[in-house]
Amino acid sequence: MQIVNSVRDIEEKFQDILLLKKNVQIISSLFEEMTKIVNEQNEAMDIIEEQTNSAKNKLKEGNKNLEEAKIYLEKERTNKCCFLMWLIMSFSAILIPIILAILNSNRIF
């Protein structure tokens, strides 16, 4: 009887060992899956970081272009004012003598 009990105990321990082995395999596969997920997240974070740096650089370049455009517009505005003043003075230089000549010719009559 004692031998039968010993065999049962050994069989129960063997079943417990098999169950423990199965549980360790499950835990191992869970860790492998977690490793894959972490690696995928690292890749995603690298992509996000790269895109963030790219956006940052493009923003700096855009701000630089805006500053250059502002300077260009200010120069263009100054040039337009100078051209308008030159145009007014040219027309004045042409029209004033003509108007004076017309006015003087009207006095003769």
C-alpha cells in the first residue's frame, strides 16, 4: 500500500512539474510578446522623434523665410513710394511748363 501511495505522490508531483513547465512557457511567451511590443513602440518613438525634429527644422526655416519676406515687402513699399514720388515730379516737370505756357498764351489775347 505504501508503494502505491508513493507512486501516486510521484505521479502528482510529475503532473505538478508538467503544469509548472506549461506555466513557465506561457510566461516566457508573454515576455517575448512584451519584448516585441516594446521594440515596436521604440521604433514608433524613433519615427515620432524624427518627424518632430523635421517639423522643428521646417518651422525654423519657415520663420526665416517670413522674416526675409517682411524685409522684402518693406523694401518694395519704399521703392513704390520712391517711384510714385518720381512719377509725380516728372509729370509736374512736364505739366507745369505746359500749364504756364497755356496760361501765358491766354494773357496775350
